[in-house]
Amino acid sequence: MEIAEETWARLREEALEAVTHAYAPYSGYRVGAAALAEDGHVYTGCNVENASLGVVLCAECGLVSSAVRNDAGRLLAFVCVNGEGDAIAPCGRCRQVLREHGGRGMLLAMPRGIMRMDEVLPESFGPEAMEGHTAGATTETPAPASDARARKDGDKEGHERG
Ligand code: THU
């Protein structure tokens, strides 16, 4: 999928705004993230650190949480910046978090340019691997809305789209 230049510029602006809210008193490393979702909205997040130093919430976690909360659908394009405004690579854990909600075809503005998720996280483990293996899940358990959408669309527009 093509993402227009002005959309990338808007995502960068939103990430730069998000980074101003970062809570990073321990590392001093501020992060802001923004993504365009299928619903046409931009979702953002910033890192939130903790006095218990291992309990860090990366900027991507806030972004994904907000997108899922709002039934945003698949994430299409993503930008992440540090406090200097440089594009940064999402950490390994966040690549996996983004992959779940963006699929293999999600686009990321990496330090060396736009890359697809399947380049950034090759041979990834994703929701399709769990099909038929959700032991303990019942029909009473509401699936995340984004998963429901993926199934409804026969996976062509959902998380499995590569
Ligand atoms: N950080 C993020 O928010 N996202 C990433 O993808 C990389 C790292 C944060 C976590 C921590 O608060 C700070 O950057 C330094 O690692």
C-alpha cells in the first residue's frame, strides 16, 4: 500500500508532539510514536518509565493500546522518534507488538527509510500461528475487535495481510 508523503509528514509531526509528553526521568531517553490505522485516524504514544526500572512502557505500547481501545483496525504506517526528533528503530519487543496489529505489510519509517514489517521482523510469529491453538478460550470471551475484523474480512484486510 502507498502512503503519501504528506501522511508520513503528519505522522512525524504527531510523533514529535507525543515525545513532548514522554515520562523518562530514569533514562533521559524520550520516545514518541505515531501510526495511521485503517480507520483513518492517527494514534500516538510516548514512553512511560517507572522507579522500578524494569517496568518500562515503550511508546509503541501506549500507541497500540489506544488503537485497540478505539477499534482502529490494522495499523498501516508507523513513525517513532527520539527527543532529538530522529527516526528510531522500534525495539524487538515492540516489533512483535506492532506486527500483531499491523501484519507483515505494515510500513515503518526506519532510520534508513521506509521498510515493511516483514523486513524489520522477518519470519515472524503472528496470530495465524495461533489459529486452532487457543486452548481455554471460549465463545463467551470477547475477541479483540481488531481480530474480529480480520476474521470478518476473511483475512484479506486483516492482520494476516502481507
Ligand atoms: N523505548 C521506547 O519507548 N520504544 C522503543 O522501541 C525503544 C525504547 C524507550 C524505553 C525506555 O524508556 C527508553 O526508550 C530507553 O530505552
